Amino acid sequence: APEQPSAPPAIEGQSGGCGVAGGRMTDTRRRVKVYTLNEDRQWDDRGTGHVSSCYVERLKGMSLLVRAESDGSLLLESKINPNTAYQKQQDTLIVWSEAENYDLALSFQEKAGCDEIWEKICQVQGKDPSVDITQDLVDESEEERFDDMSSPGLELPSCELSRLEEIAELVASSLPSPLRREKLALALENEGYIKKLLEIFHVCEDLENIEGLHHLYEIIKGIFLLNRTALFEVMFSEECIMDVIGCLEYDPSLSQSRKHREFLTKTAKFKEVIPISDPELKQKIHQTYRVQYIQDMVLPTPSVFEENMLSTLHSFIFFNKVEIVGMLQEDEKFLTDLFAQLTDEATDEEKRQELVNFLKEFCAFSQTLQPQNRDAFFKTLSNMGILPALEVILGMDDAQVRSAATDIFSYLVEYNPSMVREFVMQEAQQNDDDILLINLIIEHMICDTDPELGGAVLLMGLLRTLVDPENMLATANKTEKTEFLGFFYKHCMHVLTAPLLANTTEDKPSKDDFQTAQLLALILELLTFCVEHHTYHIKNYIINKDILRRVLVLMASKHAFLALCALRFKRKIIGLKDEFYNRYIMKSFLFEPVVKAFLNNGSRYNLMNSAIIEMFEFIRVEDIKSLTAHVIENYWKALEDVDYVQTFKGLKLRFEQQRERQDNPKLDSMRSILRNHRYRRDARTLEDEEEMWFNTDEDDMEDGEAVVPPSDKPKNDEDIMDPISKFMERKKLKESEEKEVLLKTNLSGRQSPSFKLSFSSGTKSNLTSQSSASNLPGSPGSPGSPGSPGSPGSVSKSTSQMAAITTK
């Protein structure tokens, strides 16, 4: 026997024994269910507990112990045998055979716990923890290796009606052991045993021998779980497959047999929309349908322990589908006939529907192909003229045919959007805009009759893929992005925006039912995507067609989601910080619908309220000067009473800082010197850096010398420094007061960097208290001085203009 490893240190703080420490009893990582396999091949739950691994003196080796979480009793004590095959399944299961007919499984609550115990097992067996099974299939134990040498194969009982029970028991007992499964599979192959079993099946059916039929069900189900391609080829052959399905009708757990064969022969009909001349291809299609039926309908749903045992069945179906696609692809006559009949006006509606459904299923099968085979498949369809054919089909009246054509189109767009783009650009040179493929897609989206617009959502996704510059190619001689977007905005954009323009001719939407709102929201979503990705194409379109003004009409919709879509569109435009857009917004007074919606929303704290405030906050934080001035000059009266956030007061402060800089250019130039480092963390750092700048700037001062207060300086220095020192004093006073006012109810609960920058810059504000002004009686533009913008008792010109506009 191999030498046992020496005892490791006691785990979990225990000595001399093993188990889970008191603290571990609640550790979900080690929480497991213990299962054992019963005689009926079903897993019995033996209880829930916590697992640990340690050296057990009595067993002379590392062992797995599970103690019940209810009373701490021992549920399992199992030595980790160096030669036992442990198998890890689905990340949280460890399965192994303890004896000939005693299988165990631990089902872990968490993957981490499973990995931990798996590492212990692999450590004992000297295996890499990355493996899913610790021993080779034919390396079960010393006894089985001996069996393997002494008896090359498994001897099956003679295939007789009287011995069916014995055969069923043999199959069931062989399944847990990989070596015995291998031997059983070889024996079944070599002796042509399956065909003999199916002959007995006919005898049992004729004699109505229900007990025999139940045994045959167990035998055939067991053969499926052997997972052998060679056996499947026999079972799924033309002569055997229906009998195999017949055996699986007699499930002992059901009181009555199922009628699977009756369904396959009488109910399920095979339709040849185009005659298939190749008999092998036809047989392969029948076989695949029946095997898929066995997998989906006949075999019971596999338990978590059996899933891996049916992997070969999945593979059998997969490779059959690949073969079918390949054989159809090579049959040029078949595909030529298919596309000719699809586009022929003489083809009747029912036939055309069958042809389109066939083509749709054909494309669905292609998804199983490897990438290089899928390339060849779509290339073949493209050469056969699938896109012109789809164009014809999409123009037809039959809704079902159009729906199937849309599904086919989605396969093509997902596979190769460039191929679709190239086709539509070429056809634009010969056809009118109305019948272009993309315009047909847009029209189907607009005319979707489904109240939830399921089809329209799919089509919008396809359009988004087609106009996405991320998947457009750029070559040396041409740029797909430039060409296609030029084409799209010239020939298609007017079709996409038609419902939006038609519905926004007045001050509020002319149609405001749910379905129309859903459609407009989809269109706005695509337009918002275009704003983000298309730069000048969409900019020209929005400004020339006055699209934003029309979109903002939807802010008056009774559907909140649509009003928010319109707001999101405008927010995306403002987010670009593009002065072309900003001038267009100011010229057309396009903040008015937003301010109206904000005021109509009242004091309700909802998404509309937050989204509008966020847009103004963005303008303030990013210091978009043109929009700040526009908003304050035109809408301040409407917004000045909003004090639950400081956004609008902050905007006003920004505006006044701008005005002060304009009125006092010298102060502005001084600011630019003082702000030579833009990204400062706090006011103290800013002051330190400014003082350092003053230090190093003086030629007659040594490095590191402390700053001399202005009053202590010699006369000639004071002359130079006087304006600066006064400025710095004002700045410090303002900083403390402005922070106090504006930080009380800041929108976000924390001060933004740009707030700090503006507070420490020393510019004027109408929120500064009179005390700072009284300290500086001669300061230019102080809040108390007559004629300065925003001073008490004076009304600026901009304010009176603003009042006129907001009250009109």
C-alpha cells in the first residue's frame, strides 16, 4: 500500500481529533448536504452539516468528516483513499464511490468551500486541483486493475426475455464505475446486443408483458447514460430509432405509457418546401429531428449528477446540424430554387411562408457552425442574393412572412453589418428612397401593431448596430463610416424622424397614447445614440431641421418616460459642450420647455426633478459660460426661489463672477496668475502655493524665508504689493463666508472641486456679507457700491430684460 502522508497540524484550533470549531458551525463556506445513491439509482439526502478534513488516527489517513448542523453528530467519516476517483461537477459537487455499490456526494452551498475540500483531496492524491476527476477512468482501484488484467471484457447474460431483470441490474450496477461502464459499452458493441434487445421489445409488446417492458426502459435509459457515440449510431439508425423510442414509452414511474411513436409518425409532418434529392441528407434531417425529440421530450430531465453523462448526445445532435447545413450549402440547385421561388410573384402566400420559415430555421442551424464555416455559409447566402430577396419579402403584406424575414435579417446584421451596409449603399444608386431595405426596416418598426412594440424594439437594435461607427471598417482608399453615414442621413434619417416631426407641430404632442409614446421613445433613443457617436452628421441635421425644439415638445407628454427621453436627448447634447449646439439652444430659447416642466413638476421629488437639476448642475460644474449667462439672464426670476438645492444660486454666482471679470480685466489677469495650478485639493493648499509663489517671486528674499505681512514691509515693497495684499485679504474673507452660505444645502452633499476653485479665486458675489465690503471701502465693484451688478437697490439692464421674457 502506498505510504500514508504524515499527520498535518490539527485544523480549526482542535488537537488530536477533527471537526469543525464552534465558530465554524455557522460558516456557510463549509456547509454541505450529504447524499448517497440508493438501489433505485436515486440520490438520498442524508442531512446537512459542515465538512472538514483532517488526519484520523483510527482510519490511518486524511479523512473527510461532516458533522450535522442540528446536533453536531457525525454524518460522514470517509478516508481520502489515494486510488479512489473523486469527481468535481458544476463547481459545487464532489462525487465518489466508497465501495462497489455505495456512491457518495457532497453538495456545497458555496463554490469556495468546494474548491477548498477539492484541494485537500488532490493534495492527498498528488493531483493538480485544476482537474475535474482525480483518477483516469480505467484506474479505479487495485481490485479492478486486477480484474482488467484477468478478464479482458464483461460477460453479458444471454439476451432472453427471462433474463431482462438480470440485464437491467447489470447495467445499473455498471454505471457508477467508469471502468465497468467502459467494459459494458464494449460488450454491447461487440455482440450486437442492442438489436437483440429491440427484438425482445417487440415480443414483450405483443405479449403485453409490462414487467419486461419496464426492464427494457431501464436498460435503454442506462445505455444512453453510457455516453458512447458508437452505441448512439446503432440506436439512432433508421431501423432501430423508433423501437428505441418505443422502449422509452414504458417508464415504470408512470401509470400509463406515453405515445411518442404515434406523435412522430402521425402528428409531426415533414415538409419539403423544395424537394431534397439527396436521400442521405433527407435521412439525416429525419434522424436529427427524432434525436432532438428524444433529448427534449422522451428522456427524463437529467439530475445534476447525470448531466455530464449525456454530453455525447448533445454532441451527436450538434454535429448532425453542422452536416445538414454543409450538405444544403453545397447543393446549389436547392438554394437557387429556394431563392427563385421566394422572390417569384407567382408563388402563393402559403408556399412563400413555408419557404421563409425554412430559410429562418436554416439560418438558426448555422449558429452551431464554427466561425470559418459560418463565414462560408453567409457568403453563400449573400452570393445567392439573400438581401434582395429579403427586400422583396419585407415589402409584402403577410405579417408572419415579414416577421420571419426580420429574424433572418437580424442573423445577417449580427454576423456582418458591413455586408448589409454595402448592399444598401449600392441599391441606393438604382432605387427610390421608399423601397430601400433600411427604409423598409424603419417603416416596419414604425408600423408595428404589437402594443408593447416587441418587433420595433428588435428592429431598433438592428438599426443601432448598422449606424454604430464602432463596427465600421476603415481602409486605405475609403472610409465606411463617412460613406455610410452620408448615405444614411441623406436617404433614411427623414423616414426615421417622420413620426416625431408629425407629432410635434403644436406646443404639445398631437397624439399621446401609450403606443405612440413607446415608438417616439425608441426613436429618441436612437437619435441620442447618434448625438453621442456621429458628431457633425447629426449636428447638421439637428440644427438644420430644428430637431431639438421638436423633441422638447414631448416634455409636455403625460407619459413620464417619454418626457425623460426628451430631456435625456437634450442632456446628451449639452454634455458635448459644443458651442454650435449652445448657440442654437440660446437662439431658440430651448431651455424654456425644460424650465416649464420643472415648474409644473412642483415640489415633487421624482426622477424628472432630479434629472433637470442635474442638467443645470452640469452647466454650473463644467462652467459653460454661454449657457450660464443665458439661463440666469432669461430664467432667474423663475428659479431664484428654489433653495432646497444650491444649484441655481451657484449658477447665479458663476454668472456674477463672469460679469465681474468682464468689468475688471486687471482682476481677471491676476486670477489667471493665481490659478496657474488648476487642480487643487483644498483652500489651505491653494494659499500655501500662492504664498510660495510670492516668496520665490521676490528677488531680494532668500529661499524659505517666511512671508512678511504687508504692514511690516519696507515702503518701496508695500507700493508694489499693496493691491495684491488687499486682494488676498478680500479673498480669504469671502472664502469663509461663501462656503458657509453655499455648503449648507449643497445638492450632492459634498463640495465639488470647481466650487472650491471659484471660492478661492477672490471674485465678487452678491452673497458676500456687508462686513467684507465695509472692511474694503474703496474696493471696486464691492456689493455695497452703487451701480455694481446685483447690488441691493440697483437693477441691472439684464435683470429687467429677463423679467420681460419670463413673464411673457
